[in-house]
Amino acid sequence: MSDDRKLTYAQAFNEAVSQMMEADPDVFCAGEDIGAFGGVFGTFAGLQAKFGEKRVVDTPISEQAIVGLGVGASVTGLRPIVDLMFMDFICVAFDQIVNQAAKLKYMFGGDATLPMTITTAGGGGLSAAAQHSQSLEALLCHIPGLKVVMPSNPYDMKGLMISCIKENNPTVMIKHKRLLGMSAPVPTEAYGIPLGKGNIIRPGKDVTIVAYARMANEALIAAKELAEDGIDCEIIDPRTLQPLDSDLLIDSAKKTNRVLVAQEAVRFGGLGAEIASQIQELAFDYLDAPVSRIGAPFSPVPFSPALESHYIPDSKSIVKGVRDVMARR
Amino acid sequence: MDFSSAKQFDLHRRMVRIRLFEEAAGRLAEANKLPGFLHLYVGEEAVASGVCGALNDDDHITSTHRGHGHLVAKGGDFNRMMAELMGKSTGYCKGKGGSMHISDTSLGMLGANGIVGAGSPIAVGAAFANKYRGKGQVAVAFFGDGSTNIGAFHEAANMACALHLPIVFACENNEYGEFTPRDKTMAITDVVDRAAGYGMPGVIVDGMDVIAVHEAAVEAVERARQGGGPSMIEAKTYRFYNHHGVQNLGLKYRSDEEVAVWKLRDPIFTFEDRMIENGVATRANFDDIWAELRADIDTAIQFAEDSPYPTPDQILVNVYTSMTGAN
């Protein structure tokens, strides 16, 4: 197979799951509509036909029990992938995620290993309104014991998903709904991308943009426009939000001296706040401007396209954010 | 079912171990020697003992906030349990969990749990893994009457039945959810009425009678082991001490008469009388057993008191499983 074979983001996820299920008989999937139906976003398409009903399990609409299934099966030796259809539904399962999955190992003094992956679909842009569009990653990143991954492209999706499945800790893989159809070259072989390692997706010297998931792609568009005005943006995609590749961010801040963080989530209390705080603590003397943040307004995600298109940050808001950061003297 | 004298002594021993451990823990708590919360299992010993007596070492159980009895009944070690209650580094959880998270995965005991109802979904996961491996292991979810009012329980019971998993739902109905009587929090008298709603059989047993509990457990566990799916056992029982601690600040939510009536049905003493009546044991046998196990408790207290506390450098240990060389 040639190196430039293209897969969509959704297909890259599917191939990672399929290859890991082939490699390890202890890997199984469970979730709502993931069997014959293949998942509401098609990310599990064909897996039940390939691996059977024993290993690709349709569950009741029971998010607490779905995550509990993953907790109990992983702590007794399997390697579950449990799917929560929409990220908003983590709220239904929050006890099992936060009080059980994340804490069992610690509470048991180390006498437990939970190699489980929770997969879900986050982000807005589909007019799915306030209960099917959220970016709640900050809630998860706040919980010791969890790892949180948000890929921005098909290549990272496959590599990060393989690493999530191999990971011996509870990991949350957040697929962005608006990236599912994004197509790009993806190697056919199984490969991992280390969790906790960010990526400089565009090197530059004037300003650092930290952006993940869909915002990383918006940042690339913004950087092109800014380059025409002679502003050379460095874009860092952390890829994993917990653990966060702080060293990469700090090094870039020290180099460019100006930083903008772009997130789709509500700005208040988001990952951008944590990143900005770390940079000012560890690179304060290098900064020529305050670390700035782009994020959604402090409201639920609105339904109407006329509202949602203004609500979710995009390349235009990133361009404006960078110009503001550059204007500081 | 007829049970051998060896099995009767086994069930009796499990109950006495629980009683002695819990009485000792209560005394230590009253002497301010145990940090944190303490939920004692005294009075309910027949349930954990009768059920765990029907399990193999590689079967799994999930527990509740009142979890010491389940760990003892599954074979828990007094020394490590007592050390954990004192927050010592030699405890089951190295001082990270305490009473409410005491566990031993090597015994298949997947943790006491501070969240009411949270153990049942985890037991479903263990049962799923057991069915997946196909080695005949089963899982038991212990839970109280109060936890059948929380969503997680219903999701777990329904999913277990939908997936036809090898699991037993073992309800300890002690008639109180913390300090509130059952009839204020549910409109049914028998929790087992709920079993039919999920499509599983259920039985009510006298939770003060270890043989009755054990008979029901053997049947339910064998059903699960043979591929017959989930079932529920409701054991009618009673906690002799309070929800939390021993006297619990003198709160009066149960009458002295009610407590006294239940204490007349003490699961250990009534069973001892029966074993003597049936010629299975003598009073001297029991005196020896209590003396032997009391010595074990004394040893455990000494072990725990002599053990070091964990050092502050342990705070960040075991948040994650180390993945050195992975990825």
C-alpha cells in the first residue's frame, strides 16, 4: 500500500480499533448502536461483522452501566473500549468516570489496573444544540487518574487511538464531530503516538498559537492569512490534554514571546486558562504580551446556525486574536 | 440442601471473623484511634458469609460503603485490613483508601465503595469479563436496599439481564437507608419485587440465617455459572450498630425495642445453638474458635499500631499505572 493512502478521521479511528482487536483478543467494544448499525457517526462501521457480537456489543442506553462495564471488565483483566455516543453524555456517567474509573487504582493502593478507553464525540457545528455539542474536556482534565486525548487530524487519530487502547490507564478519546469526514494520508501499519506528546504543526517565529482538535485546523487557516501580513505563526497541537506537554508549550513561548490559546470550549475555566497560567509561571520573563485566550462565550451552545456560527471560534477569531497579541508593545 | 459439618464450621468461622473485626474496629473508633468514617457490618454477617461461602477464590464481588464484612468473608487478611483502617502504609490500600475503599483484587474483592449503588455496574463489568473468558467465573454485587433507588443500580440490573451475564445481585435489606426507614423511600416492601422488572428470578431469604442465605446463594451462583443468567437474592437483615460508627452521636431513629428484637435473632449465636442442637458442634468448639480468632484480632491491632504511616512522597504514587516503555 502506498504511503499516501488517504483515510477520513472516522476511518482512521475505525482502523485503529480494528487493528488492535486483531492484535489483542482481550480488546472489545461496547456502546449504544455500535454493533450492526456501526455507531451514529459510523466510527464503528463493520466491526461487529468482522469480530462478532461477543466483541462488539450493543448496550442499552445506560451510560453509567456502559462505563461501569468498562471499569469492571478492565479491573478483571480485559481491555475495553466503551463508547458514549455524545460527549455531553459523560455527565450521565460522571460517577463511574470520575469516582470509579479514575480513582480505583489510587484508592486500592495500586492494587488495580484499568486499561480502558472511553470514546466519545465532542464539539459543535452541527446545530445539535446545548446537549449534543459541548466541549467538556476541561472537566475531565481536572480529574487525576484520567488521560484525555483530542486528535485534530486522521493521522493523529489513528496513532493516538492505538496508544489509548494500549494504555494501562483509563483514557478518554474525544473525536470532534466536525472532523469525522476530514481526509488525509494515514499509514496502513499500526503505529502509536505517545500520549502526552504535543506536535508543532507549523513552525514559526513571531507568535505561538496553542490549539487542539478542530481549532488546530482553524489555526492553520489563520496562519496562512497572517503570513500574508508578515506574521509568522508557530502552531502547537498538544494532541493529549492530560497529561499536557508543558515543556513544548513553554519552549515555544520562550522562542516567540507571544502566545494565543484557542479552544472551542467555553473560555472561562477551560484548558486555555491552565495553559496561560503555566506559561506565565514558567516563561514570564520571555513574554512581550499577556498570554491571550480564544474560546466560546459563557452560554450553552445555541441551536440556530445564525447563533452557533458566531458562538464557535473559527479562523477569523484566531486571526483577530493573533493581531491583538501582536499589537501589544 | 444438607451441608457438611465442615461447611457449617466454615460459614460460622467467616461470621465470627467479621464480628470480631467489626467489634474491634468499633472499639478503636470510640477510642479515637481510627480516622474517617466507619460503617460496621455487625448483625449482617450471615449475608456476606453465606454468599461468599458459595464462591470460588477467582469469583468476583463488589461491595458497599459497609464493606469490611465482604472482604473478611472473601478471605481478607486482618492485619492488612486493620492497618488500612488506621491509615498505615502496610494496609490493603497503603493508607490511600481506608474503610470505604478497602479491597483485595487478588481475592476478587473489587472494593468497598463510597458511592451508594456504584458497585453494581462494576460487578456487571466483572461478570462480562467472566463470560468473555468462558472459564465459569461469576460475579456478585452486594448492595443495600437504599441503593436500589439510585439509577446506577437499575442500569446495572437491566444491562446484566440484557446481556445475560453470570452475576448474582445480593441485596442486604437492613430496612434503613442511612437514617431513613425503607417505607419512607420506596413504595414496595420487598426489594426483590424489582427483579421481575429486569427479567431475572429473585428470592427472599432470612438474612439472619446463614444456612438460608447460603442455600439461596449456592443456587444463584450455580445458575450463573451454568449460563442461566442473573438472579437476585434479598436477605432481610439488620445492622446492630448505627449507619456510621457505633453510637452515632446518640441519634434516635430506631426504637430500643426494635433493635432488641433483632438482636435476639443474632446470626452467629442462633447458628451456634443450632449446630449444638444438631450435634455438629459443642460449646467448647466455639469457645476455641472465638479464642483463636480473638488472638488474630489482637495480633492485627498490634501489627497496625506498630506499622508506619505512609510518607508524603507517596501522595503522587499510583495515580496512574506506569507506562514505561509503552506507546
